[in-house]
Amino acid sequence: MNATLRTLRRSSARSTREAILDTDVVAEKTVTLTRGPFAGGLDPLPDPAVVQLVEVRQGATVYAQGADYVLNADRIDWSPAGTEPATGSTYTATYRRVANGVVNGTDADGATIGPPAGEALVAGQLILLDYRWKLPRFDRLALDRDGAIARLRGIAHPWTPRPPEVPVGLLGLATLALDWTASPRVRNDGVRAVPYAEIEGLERRIDDLYDLVAIERLRTDTSIREPAAKRGIFVDPFLDDDLRDHGIAQTAAIVGGILTLPIAASIAETGMANGGRPWTLEYTVAPIVEQTLRTGSMKVNPYQAFAPLPARLTLDPAVDQWTVIETTWSSPITRRFVQGWGLVSRTSTSETVEVVSTGRRFRVIRTAAPPPL
């Protein structure tokens, strides 16, 4: 048998409930019935809308549903060929029916529902609520030409209410959000002022956009006029050495988006020119303290090598091969010297000469032949 309970907290699907009109619950009830005068007859139940017979018993005898009896239109039907109580005897029946619940307490979100007197609610069963609830709404505050405040009421909607439109002749001031659960929320969205810093930033971006459009138009116009002269030309942004010809020796370096002269770095060791010794002042070595003898110890097998000596190997032919990698790009070395601490000042000069079209014009001058001599 399923568990039963006396009261149940039920929340409405939509918040801000106004009033509960009706409620239907599934309640469980036990009654005492008298068996009819005919075997295999029908015993009516005292309540309508019975949905399930839970148990029928007489003393210690519990009758089986389906084999001994069935539910037939709010009546116990003893027509199956099984056992049944004697005619005129009393027995108890426990059944579940749909009944009107009792509202014990209400608030804005739901109510506490109880069963009718003498019955119990059934856990896990459906509860139907018929109630009125308040719809959310948006209103607008506006100012007319006389300085009076006008309130424009919106249209309430269960899920997506929208504020009303401010008509011509009124100045919108704010929006009121009404959801019936708290105080109205005021949203100041009538007059919006954009800071001058943002306006100046927008103007600068628009000017930059106009410049880019003008440059692109010039490039397009030049390409259309003389497309054969532009074939094979590409633009190198000088980000790295990917667009450079690796088959030609390069005499420039790319550093920070700029094509510049390379820096050849060389390391000069002072001891190389002095026979491998550092450069010092002239000196004469004079012994101050001498200790010609010393005591010490030596391990017999310092490496703990107990295996036999390896065999001697001979490389035949006595030729070895290796690969020597030489870097011909000077950009990494130049970048290491250029990019460092401090201020870098440079002067860049560029000159571009572009011939769009050339032409020649010839003029024919006619002269008269000289008279014969």
C-alpha cells in the first residue's frame, strides 16, 4: 500500500497567485459495506469518482482483486468466479477517489492542501488547482508639453510583457516593472546621454574608415587601368621572413614590422690573441708559501666497474658523416640587438613613384616641293 499523508504543500505553476477557486486531490478512504442479498451481485460505494480499490477484507480474509472482485462504475462487482463475503454480512473496503481538497493556508506562491475529513492524501498522485493569478506588466512614465506626468499602462502578459510605446508629443522618462512580488522597479531609460569622449572616439573611427575606403578605391582604380603592370606584385607586411626569397642571399633584416640593415655580431675573446691566456700587466711569480708534499687517498675501483673490458671496435671504412647547419638569415640577430630596453628613435623615408599611363602624340607637317630650276 502506498504511503498516505494529511497535508501537502502545493506551489502553483505561475507565481503571484491571487485566489484558489477549486482543488482536486486523490484521497484514500476506508468504509464498511454490507454484502447484497444475491451472490455475484454489486455493492455500491458511498462516494463517486473512485479510481482504485486498494483492499477489500472481512476479518482476516483479504480478497484478491480481479479473481474475487472488480471495480465497476463506483461499485464492487462480485461476478468473478471467486470467493466473496456471505450475503448480508459486513466487510471493509479501502479505495481511492478524486475529491475536493481543503485549503488550509495560502500565500503568493501556493497553498497547503488537505484531504476531506476522515480521509488521507495519497503520495505521488496528481493535484489539480484552479486559481486566478496576477500577470506581470510594464508601464511607462512620460512628460507632456505642460509639464504634467503621464502614466502609460502596458498590456499584461503571462511570460513576455512589453512596455507601451510613447506617443508623439510625450517625452519618455522611465519604465515601471510590475510583477506583484515586490515593490515596482523603476528603470531610468527615458533620456540617454552619450559622453563626449565616446562621441570623439566614434568620430575618429569613422575618419579612419573613410581613409581606408579612399586608399582602397585608389588601389582598385590603378589596378583596373593597368592590370598587366601589377602582375606578380604582392605586399609584404614585414612580420617575419616567410615572404622573402629563400634562394637569394638577403642583405636586410625584418625587425618589428620594419625592413632594416642587419647587425653582424662577432665574439672576440681576449685570450685567443695572447696564446690562450688572458691579458694582464707584467708580473713575476714569486713563491710565498710552499708545500711540496701532501697525503691523499685513491679508490681502487672508483666507478664500480666489475664487468670485463669491452672489446676494441674498428670503423671500416674509417669515414663518418655529419650535417652542418648554417643560418643565413640575419633577422634573429638584428632583432636581439634592436629589441631591448630604452627608447628607439628612427627615421623612415619612403618614396613611391607609380606611372599609371604614358602616351605620345605626333603631328604631321606637310611642306610644298621647291620649284624646278
